[in-house]
Amino acid sequence: TTILIIIIAYLSTNMTIKFQITIMIIIILSLISFYLTPSNFLEINKVNLWSSPEEGYTFWKVYSIFFPAVTGILAGASLSGDLKNPRENIPKGTLWAIGITFIIYVSLAVMFAFTSTREELLTNTTIIIDKARIPALVIAGIMGATISSAIGSILSAPRVLQAMAEDKIIPFSNFFSNKSKSGEPRNAIVFTGLIVIITLILGKLNSIATIITMFFLITYGMLNIIVFIEEYLDLITYRPSIKVPKYISLFGAIACFSTMFLINNIFSIIALISIIVIYIYLLKKEKRLMDTDIRSGIIHALAEKSSQLAKNIEKTKVVWTPNVLIVGDHEYFKNCIDKDRRILVDIFGGKKTNIFMFDFNEKKDDKIVNDLKNYFPEFNIIPYGCSLNSSLEFGTETVLTILDSILYKPNILFINLCDNKKEKIEKWNNIIKITKHHKLGIVIYKKYDLSNKEKVENNNYNMEDNNINLWLRDRTPNKHLAILLSIMIVESKLNKQDKLQLNLITVEEKEEDFDKGEEFLNSLIEEARLPSSTTKRVIIGNFKEALEKAPPAKFNIFGLNSYKIDDIIFKISDIVKTDVLFMKDSGQEDAFI
């Protein structure tokens, strides 16, 4: 019978659907035959509309076996490509099918309760035939209903398979996507038919029905979740023909996933794992099926909803993360950021940092910024390119004013002092004054350049050294940003191979203050919860002498005393003979929280 159905579906969908109409007429006649059961109703006191299940058959086990019998009502959705008006036909057809099926199934159960004893129902598997007015019609109806279900599966499943193959998201897509001249997915039909035949040969249809039920429940559960989320987010793009109250869809989702585990824990876990594996496979395919999909739409909508909630809650220092602003013209990005891009990774690569890059040029040219975006896969680069006839200072003020309104706005200004010309320093100082009003921290990087001869002769200079020297003085108010970024540098996964070590340094002018300096460093390590590998060093002397005694390091980190770049930065770089970083707190950070 199965092979015959497969052949009919292979030859023509229209022929199969016409055959379904004949079956539907037979089923209607068989139901009438049963409803016209001779008047041998039980005495009213023997009628049992609610009874405990037979031993070995729990409610949920029976439910799982029965469930696939109800899923045929959605067969029309799988035939959407063959419907003249699927937008109208599918909702109407599905709802009518649900309503009529519900009435028939419940009325049959009630009829059995009034016409049959419990013993008859448990022992006589042909009781509906025995009780019918015309038994032959019921036999034809049972056979017709079974064949109808088989036809529904043979028609719908290959079309789903063929549709997925067209989108190139399954193996052997070219084979399964083929259609005949009449539009029949014949390769998919043959493959589906083979699976059906193998399943029938294996037997154990009750167990197979339970497994199938799991996948139906996952599908319905996910559909309900999607409807609930879209209803909850009140998306303007979500305008269904039939509006469902959101809490009905939420209840439906909870009911689906709960029912899975009530039926069978093991099958539920297997089904969920299978779905997750398929989902991961599809993600790796990186196949974009439409201009947008439900997943991306929901994620963005949820993010927007979350940002609206976050705006009403003051952001605390507990959730501080670096959001770095870099401004400059084409020449600055090319010479200073592109050339020294490793320093950005060293400093900010410890977390998923947002980098706001604003390229101000006389002519708009996004190429350099987009190139930088490719250079820094470690970061979430937010590139902006704009042409401004005005100064860089005015452009920075404009940008910061605009960004003040966004949730995750920049909180650090990064400056690479690749050019120490007086006019450039004045320009940076003007920009620093602007960022002060917008509560941005400052990170200034100065590269130390030496000739190859000097590098060989000077033992203190070693870019391969794994020390990070952090210089702090007792009672300094400007230490939080330096501490936080130092920890990020040392603990960065990107720097793990370098095995960087944080070296904490303080300076005391008098020998008798050595213990006080050590006490300060010990308390700092404890309060700031610095890495366990952190070392400490107290250097005796004035600051200039201490700099000359600085231990070898990859670079040295200092606090910036004022919102200004002055000669001391260049002098310190020359004295310690390493790259240096100067940092100024914004007041939004807290290393001890």
C-alpha cells in the first residue's frame, strides 16, 4: 500500500489530492455509520467518562502515540506552494481542521463511553466496527484515514526537503532540489518513500510515534516562542492576519516543552540535541536565506528593548568596560594607527572592546577605516568616515555631542603621539579639553624609537621583555583607569602566549619610607585584586632618579597629572627608554569596587 501511495505521489500531486477527496467522503460515511450505532447504549450508571489508564500505559504515553494523529491538520502548510492563495487558505483551512477534528475526536470518545464497557475497550480492537450500523463503511473509513495520513506525509515531507535543498542548507542539495517538468520534487519523494518503507519494516510504530511527537512539539514550541517575543516587542513589522494574545503563545510554548519531558525524558534530550546539532550546522553554513531572518530580527529587537530599559537605569562602575574613541585624519590613521596597531591589541584586547573610529578628511574616504576594521578582528570596530571643512577639534566636539545620546558611548580617548610637532600637540590638547567635558578617560601612547645600534648597546631597552611597569604613588586620585587597563593587558587571552607580568612600582624619596611604600603596594595588590603573579618594587630617590633605575619592561604606564600633553611625556620616554602609556581617569572607573 505504501509503495502504491509513493507511486501515485511520484506521478502527480493533483491525482493524489483528488484521491484525498474520495477518502474524505468515505471517512464521513464511516463516521455516520458509527454515530448511527443501534440503540444498545449502556445504562447511565455504567457510563464512565473518566477512567484511570490501563497498567503499563500512562496518560502521557498514550498522548505521545495519539499526538501525530492530530498533526495532519497542518499538512496544508507544507503544500503552500501548490495553493492558489496560501495567505488565506492556510489559516482558514488549519482552524477549520482543528475545530472539526476536535469535535469528531471528542464525540467519538463520548460515544465509546456510552456504548462500550471498559473491558470491551481494552480487549476488542475492532469494537468500532462491531458497534457500527454498517461495519464495511467503518473498515473503509479506517483504511481511508490511514491512507490519507500516509498521503499527507508523502506529499508534504518531500516538499519541505526540496525547499531546504533549494536554499542549499542540506547535503546533496543539487539532487534533492530537482523538480520534474510538472513541478514534482521526485528525487525527494523517492528518498522520503525509502525512509517510510524502512520504518515500517523496523516496526515498533508506537516508539516511532513518540519520537515524531518530540519533533512536532519542538516545532510548535519554537513557533509559540517566536510569536510571544514578537507580540511582546510590539514590532511594527509583525502584523499577522490572526492576532493571538501573547500569553496564549507563552502558555503554548511552556506546554510544548513541558509535555516533551512528561512523555519521555530520554527521547526529549535526544530530540533537543538533534535540533541543536542541526542549528549549529546551519550556522556554520552561513547561508543567508532572506534579507533578514527571524533570529536577527528578534535579537536586534531584544537589544533595542534592553537598551531602552538600560537608559532608565544609571550605569554603575561595576559594569565598566572600555569603549575607545580614536579621532584623526587620513594621515594619522595610516601612519599612527595602522603602523602601531599591535599596541591597541596589547592595551584593549583583553575584553570585547568597542572602538569608535572617526576619520575626518577633506574628502570622504572610508577605505582606511574599513581596512582598520579588518586589521582588528579582536574588537567591535564602529567605523565612521565623514568629510568636514571645519577643524578636527570641532569635528570631535560634534561627534561626542551626538554620541552622548547613545547607551554605550565612548569613555576613553586614545591618542598615539606619533608626531611631536608643536602644532599637532596643541591640537591634541584642545581635543583633550573637549573630552574632559564629556567625561572621557585619556590614554596617551608614546613610542620610543631607537636606532638598531642603540638597541644593541642599551641593555635597558628590550621590547621582548614581558614586564609591564605600572607606576603609582600613594594617595593619588588618578589610578583607577591605569590599574584596570594594566589588568586587561596582563590577563588578555591575546597576550597569554607572551606570559606578561605586572610589575607595580612606587617611589619614596627617603630610605626610612621604604616600609611605607611596601605597605602601600601590598594594600593596592589586595584591594585591587591584582593578578597573583604581580610583583612590587619600591625605588628610593626622586622621580627622575627612579626612572633611571626602572626595571626592563615592554612598556611603562604612568598617571597623567593634568588634561594636557607637555614635555614631561617625551622626557620620561627618553629616560626609561621604552614605549610609555599615560592615563587620566574620567571618574567613571573604580578599580576597587
